Amino acid sequence: MKVSDILRVKGNTLYTATPDEPLAKAIQIMADKDIGSLVVMEHGDLVGMLTFREVIQTVVKNGGSVGTMLVRSSMDDHPMTCTSETDLDEVRRMMLDRHTRYMPVMNQRMLMGVISFYDVAKAVVDSQNFENKMLKAYIRDWPEEDEAKS
């Protein structure tokens, strides 16, 4: 299974921010849309990722406030990315190795979407459920051996 399979099911709604946007505005978007990350874009290029992890770290560092801080001050400016052709097993390994919950999907320099650890886990579970159904159907339809040959 490839990342493109997840994106096809997930849809293509993307939420972005700019590095010079107020952090409070970005947090408000994340809360309003019930999402855990924003892709940070500048002049059409991916320049970072803002996730609830970076937001929490910033809030703690600043005594519970974000004040007039900008997205740039909190974002991960070297986010790990994958392509739509990356195999799902590779994405799982990458996410686990770097403790990453959200990963931008890039084809060349074009942002194709974002996948989350939840998206990956759901795809794996769905695939396993389908495989289990197929195996159970196969076993249920197993031809009985001719008793005379026994």
C-alpha cells in the first residue's frame, strides 16, 4: 500500500499557515477545524510544520501565553516528508523513528496533502480487516475432501 492510497480515501482538504502569521491565529484555525497540524508555506514552498506538539512546547516556554508570537517562532522548520509513492511500511518506520505524528506529502515541490499517524494506523487496520474477511471466506468455502480417498 502506498501513501497515494491514503490520500485518495482521505480527500484533499489542506490547511496552511504562513511563517509570519500570528501564532494565535494559527492555533485558532487548528481548534476551529479540529486538526492537529498546519503546513507552513511561504511563496509556494513548504517551509515548516506546526503541530500541537510545537504549540504546547511554546505555550509552556512562555508561561502559558503565545502573545504576539509568529508561527515562525514555533514551527518545525525541517519537517520530514514523503511522496505519494512512498510505501506505507516505510512511512510507519519514518514516523516511529522520528516520533512524527504528521507528515507532508510532496511530489517534487508540490504539496499533495498531509498524512497523520492516525491515517496510517487506520489504513493498516482496514487492510488487515479486509484480509481477515477474505481468509475467513476462503476457509468457509474450503472444499471437503472425498472420504473415499482417506
